[in-house]
Amino acid sequence: MVNFTPSSNRETLEKIWSKECLLTTSGRGQSKFKTVLRQFLQWLTMNDRLRVWTDNPDATIPLWNAHDPVTGNSITGLSESEMRRWLEQRIHGLDA
């Protein structure tokens, strides 16, 4: 029996999804299938970990966002250094 961690499961699913995207041609049925599959994969890989992302990584100065599903707290539009500071404060339990 093989044990998978949530991150390895996610990586495996993302690889499968990438291959599916490359193999399929556009069509109404396939488009709907891809949408349902994407939503299922998102649901399957959801967890209670902090999420950090940028909406536009190619921007000259990308703005960073974060969401903590445990507390429901979100923060948006921070520079990289501001996000690092916010994360460090969160990790060390300091007030923001």
C-alpha cells in the first residue's frame, strides 16, 4: 500500500490535469467536462492551510494575497516584503 501526503496527491492530480488539458480538443462537451473536473480537483485538494497567491505574477511589482480558512482572515494587495512581514507576524503570533 502506498501512502500519499496531501501535497503529493495534489501534485499528482495537477500533472493529470495538465496532461488532460493537452490531450483534449475544444468542444462543448469537453469544455463542460474540464470545468467539472477542475472544480472537483479544487474541492479534493482543499484543506485548512493558509493560501498565498498573486493575481498577476508577470507584473512589474506583483501584489500578494492570503487567506486563512481556519480563522477566515484575508489580506490583499501587499508587496512581497509586506507579505513576508505579515507571514512572519502570523507565524510568531505577533499582532499585525
